[in-house]
Amino acid sequence: MFPVKAWLCLLVMVLNAGPLPGYPEVSKTAAQAQLEMGIDSRQQKYLRPVFRYDFALPFGSLFTEVMFHQRAGDKLKGAIDYWLNVGFLKKISARLIGEVRLNHMCRHLSSIENPDIFNLNELLARLWLGNDSSRLGGGYGIYMGGSQDYRSFLILNAGLPHIFGSELSFEVEMKIRDFREILYEAELSFSLSRSTDLFIRNTRHYDFENATYIGIRMKSTGKVGEYLDALKLSTGFYPYFESHKILVEGEFRMMFFRNEYRQLLFSLDFAAPIIRDNGFWGDFYPENMTYVFNLEYEREIKPGWFVLWYGRYFLNLPLDTDRDFQSDLGTGLGVRNQSDFDRLIKAIRFDISAGYNFSHHYNICIKAGFRLFKRDWLDVHTDLRVDLSGERFYSSFRLFLNLGQAISIRPFIRFDRSESIGNREPTISKFLFGLSLFKWYDD
């Protein structure tokens, strides 16, 4: 059952209701991110990145969220909860905001056989009451599809920020499922700055035992926001490929020690290919989760020309199967004509790197981009990428439109091809179309 202390804290917050700094915003187009890292009460490593995009509309705002909640024990084995959310916010009065959202959740196990995958969909309507200093929320939701025979739930949210003027804050979310089970997250946090918190959180999630998490949270505001360079999220659909139906990719990019001629760049990339089942609108199960950790030291040698050294770690986590993770480490040198290849600064863009990979002996990567046409709102570009790593050859061609201002919105079509050199593995060709969202923070 829900701990008595948490019930008392919830009651105190209801009686002192006033709103938390994370109160929903309905007037801005923005991109936000946060990253939590720590350890849980089972002594597992804990990682939770969150990406959120908000789009201002004349009658409210539309938002989309992507979150991975990963716990990892020995040999990186553990549960990963995926949350893919979309919703709409409407300001009703100065202190009241209405919210409607659809949340998709599925749980997968890395490097562990998992024939019965837990998944569900929440359709939720909620009201938020408050202002910029405190909040109180409540709503009702139903379950649509999924692997569980759930019907409905009540949800309550409350927060008590900066208790008695201190750096301590407390917030809680509680779900009452079918009046049979109480699920919750209760968190006490200590604010080191506007962008960094220490936290301790006690939770009971769907079909999961009670757990406590201790860690640090970094947000794309305040001091961390000064170092945040870009957020990137892309969703592509495979109309014909027999193995996968969707590819989700993203990047969290930061820069340090920047001056007029050099900078240090760090990026975390992720990708999750979604397996195709009997119907496109059926279950959404990722086959694996890949992470790429990039560290680059970049120096400008003349206007518009940069040289760089890179260190790169690649991690592939198979999901719901008894296979160990794969990883490799590489380092090398490169040259480019702009710091971020995805920015459309120049009509012709390139990024070329080559180095030693400690698993595949060598790695060569070539990227080239071209502006095909620009007039009024119509801005058409193309990208080409070629990777050669040991015996593996990969190429990708993408054609896209560039739309939007605060957030770059890019509908695209893409052709991928991968093949092995010197063996009999079949060549794999893929066609996909989709949408990419890019946000840069130095504009």
C-alpha cells in the first residue's frame, strides 16, 4: 500500500496548494531535456533521459515526450521502460490549465529472455491549478489496448517547492488503478542550481516492485543550459521493410570550453528500431537499444575549416532475448566545414573522419549535405552518409524540407543500405519516411 508518510505529505500539499516550477506552459514553442543518473535500492545503475517538444498554437499548445527509464545490473542486464507521450494543453483561466494526453508504455529486458512483454496505453484528461510557484493536478484516465486487462484510473499530482524557502522540494504523483492498486512516485529533491538537482525517489510502478532511487538530475535550464548545444529527435516509418516498422533516433549534444577558435563537444546518441508485427498499429517493441557516446575536440584552422580529434564508444543492448551486449571503442581525426553537420548554415556541408576502432581495426565516415532549393518557405536539402568499419559498409541518402523557426521541423524520406565485404551475408536495403525535430540553443 501507499506509505502513510506519503499520504500525509500529499494532504499537506493539498491544503497548502500552490504550484511547482514545472507547471505546464501553453504559450511557448520550445524544446527541453533532462537526464537523471543514479543507483536504485537493488544496487542497479539507473538512467532516465527525457526529451520534450512543445509547439504553440492559437488555441493552446501541442507537446510530445520521449522517455527511457533504464535499470541495469551485472552485464547491463535489467528492465527498460519506454514512454512515448503526446498531448494538448489549454489555458482556461489565469490559474487553471486543462490537459489531454495519450501515453504509451512498454517494458523490455536487456539481454534477458522475455516472451511476455508488458505494455499499455493511457488516455488521460487532467486539470492543473496554480501559478508559477506551486501546483495541484487531478484527472481521470482509461486504458486502451495493451497486454493487461486494466480499465481506468484516477490520477493526483501535487508539489511543495522550496520548502520554507530552502533548496528542498517535494512532489508526488499517484494513480489509483481500477480502485484495486495504488501506484506512485514520491520525490524529495535538493536544488544545487536551476539546472541541477540531487534527488531521492520512492516509487511503485506498473507490475514492478517498490524501489528507491538516489541520483542527480541535469536539466536544460540555468547553468547546464549554457552548455547545451542541441536536441535532436527523429521518427522514421518503414512502409516495406519486413523486419522493422519504425526507427526512433535522438541526440543530446553539449559543448564546453568554447572560444573563438576551439571547443570540446560531447554528445549522447540513441537509436531504437521497432519490430514489425501482424499490424502496423499493433505492439511497438524495440529490437535493441543502441547508445553512442562521442567526445570531440574541435579547432578552427581557418574561417570555415575545422579539424577534430574524436573518441567514440558504441553500445548495443539486445532486448527481450538472452544475448549479451556488444560494444566497441574508437578514436581518430577529422575535418569539417561547420561544427554541427545537421545545421543548415552552408549550401554545401561536409564532415569527414577516419580512425582506429579497437574491434574492427579501422573506421571511415563521410557526410555530405547540399541545399537543392530555397525560395520563400520552401527550403529543400539532401544528405549523404557513408560508413566503412572493418567488413561492414553502410550508406544513407536523405531528402528533406526545412520548416519552422524556434524548432527546425524536417519531413524527410531516406534510403539506407548496409552490406558485408568479403562474406556471403545478404545486402540489406531500407526505405523510410518520417519527421525530425532539431533545436539549437546558441541562436
